[in-house]
Amino acid sequence: MHFKPPLSPLSPSSPPLPQAFFARPAEVVAPELIGCLLLKRQADGELLSGVIVETEAYCQSEPACHGYRRRTPSNETLFGPPGNWYVYLTYGIHHCVNVVTDRDNWANGVLLRAVALPAGPPRLAAGPALLARCFGIDRSHNGLPANQESGLWLAERSPELGIITPDNLVQTARIGISQGKELAWRWYLSGNKSVSRLG
């Protein structure tokens, strides 16, 4: 059963992020996605929305990335073009939602780790699997463009959050991985109750 957060009053006035936004390295895009909106139009026309509060970057050059060893049918989407969704299964049961970044033929993407909902329990989408479940995102969305036409997209930062600065944006090592732990490629909004894990 999915919780359906109500339409954010900011959603209609928040412009979608253009494809050019994603045509940059994941470690550049990931911190800039903090505070942006994730929006999904349901079959009944209802619009679900939430504020991204935690992200991680992944790149083909490092061992934690799915495209590090080789290109396969399951990770093909991660190799571009930028601005598409890359959705995969972890442990065979949990979906994880990523947006492809950088350039064609180079595995690069940002994992959306947590979203804060405009209403409802703060921990409802506090983690990659919970986020996917809450928004009803699965492998059927893999390869779709992150735009309004596909029904699943990202929009500019909510002005109500104010300016996000180094004082309220925490940068740490990624979590839940066994390799590439030395890279500080995880970002989250300081003090937000929807972050999957602090520190």
C-alpha cells in the first residue's frame, strides 16, 4: 500500500530540470539535486511530490559503480544518455532509483537515497527502497527520460528551503557499499528527519 503525498503547492511553479542539468559528472549533479523536487504523475492524474534530501554519486571509474567492470544488459541504461532513469533491483526485491548523468557511453549516475514528503510520516521515504516503494517506481521506469512527458521527473529546488550552503549540506562517504568507501560522494540536508542515516 503506497502513501500518496498531496500535491506540493510549489510543484506547479517549479520548472522541470532540463537534460543539460544532468550532462555533468555525478559528483557535481548529486549535491545540486538536494532540495530539488521528485514528481510522479499517477494513472489517475494525481501528482505525487517530495523534496530530495539525500543523494549519492557513482562513476564508472570507481568500483562501487554498476558499470565499473563491464557493460551488460542490466546496466545498459547507466551508460547514457544523461537525464534518463536507471532503476535496478537490489537483493532481488528492492528497487533503487537513479538518474543518469554525464555523457553517453560512460556509466555515471546519482542515486536518490531519500525524499521528504510535504505531508505524512518523515521516515516514509527515508532510504532508496522506501523512496521507490512510496512513489511506485520500478523497473518499468528504467530507461525513461526524467521529464513531464514520461510522468516521472525532477524540478528545481523549492524556494521555501532557502539557499542551500555548505552549512546545511553535509558531505560524507557513501553507505551500504563494500568498495569505494574513500570517496565522499554522499550528500544530505543537515537536520532533516527524512535522511536515511545521519553521519
